[in-house]
Amino acid sequence: MTQHFHCGRYVLNAERPLIMGIVNLSDDSFSGDGLHGDIEAAIAQGRRFIEEGAHILDLGAESSRPGSAPVPVQQEIDRLLPVVEALRDCGMPLSIDTVKPEVMRVALNAGADMINDINALRAPGAMEVVAASKAGICLMHMQGDPVTMQDAPHYADIVTEVAEFLAERVAAAEAAGIALNRIAVDPGFGFGKTLEHNITLLRRLGELLVPGMPLLVGMSRKSMLGLLTGRAAADRIHAGVAAHVLAVERGARIVRVHDVAATRDALAVLEAVEDY
């Protein structure tokens, strides 16, 4: 089945893998890439990612690392809005990484095309905001919340439980009026998962595929890569590229990354071999 992802003003062909570049305006980033609200730096980074081959820009102003604290709504808006306004005519979809319906509404009204919600539209009012728009939505699995999610994550069968959760959230979104061609799903690597859980998810990623619905994955610079390589976050570029190539081989169609150029080059080699 052809995968056309309807994303606000854009329709993306997800038959070939798409690169989502992370533009992080937060103060509290696990990866060390937080821009601390520097609007001009965020705009410049977004434009650089476009030149490097990104297909989507994912703008966020609240950290979701383990143990992170929530950011006030107005601070999140004040940091995101100028970047959305500056980049909305850049020629590619702008995604907003937020759990807050107030932030979603303001960003979508300003020209954003997609919501990337680690809480899968479970916050009161979030589902309604997205349903009333034409935006794409990524629904992610997370056990617990960012404050507690890594305390003691436990599953009987992680792949089955993640699949069931995502199916339930997709059904809820469709019932609220969000067309299936506007939905992507994300298994949530690192969000309430141990290293063993993450490796199992990656190994069995194909079991999470839904025909016609893009699977988004994000492992860039995450602690799972640090545990495997012993490297600090900033030095996990090669591990992240390898992880995302493995994910694409297993059916992922959107990869959310800090290192756009390196990921683009690796996927170009994979494409030449696989010939999608």
C-alpha cells in the first residue's frame, strides 16, 4: 500500500525514508543540543538542516529527557512561535514537539503542519485541537511520564504492549475525526524502556508496521547508544546512523535525528542497495 502522509500543507511520499531534523530550543537537553531559547540559532539550524537533506523540521521547546521538569506554556510558545513564523515558508513541513494543546493551537495557527506528541494526544483538549486542523500527527508510546518513566519500566511482552497501545490511540484519533492518512506512530525508544526493551523493539520493529501508516523512530544520541558504545551523547553520531539504518531496513519510514547530513548519506547508500 502506498504511504502518503498528509501533513498540513504537504503530502509526503513515505515509500522512501524521510529525515526529520531536530531543532531543540530547550534548556535541558539530554543530547547537549539545546539552544536555550536562542531564536536566531534555531532558525539558522533549521535552514542548515534543509540544505543537508531533511524532509521535516521538528521544533521543540520542552525537554522530555528522563527526570525533566515541565516548561510553562507561555515560555514554550514564546520560543516556538518566532521560529515557526520564520520557517513556515521554507518549503517543507514544520512539526511541533509538544504535549500541550495550547501550544499546539498557537503553532498550528501560525503555520505549523504537524504535531509530534510523546503523550499520544492524551492531554485534555489535545485530540480536539489536532482534529480541527489539517495537521499530521505522530502518536508515540511512553510508559509513565518523563519524570518517572525510567524508574522501573516493565513489560510482559514489550512489542505486543506497544502495538496494542498505538492501535488504541490510532482508533481514538480516527474516532475523533483524524484521517488515518494524517497519522504516524512511534514506538518511543527510550521512553519507559530499558536497553533490553529498546533492542527488542528494534529487532522486532517489523511487527509494529501498519500498512499505509508511517512508522517514525528516534534513537539519535539516546542513552541506549551510550550503553552500547560507552560514548557521550555528542559522540554517538555513528551509532545513531547505524541504528536508524537498521530501523529503515525493518520498515521505519521517518527517522528523527540530530545529525541530518550523516543520516542522509547513509540512507543514500542503503537506497542504492535496496532500490525502494
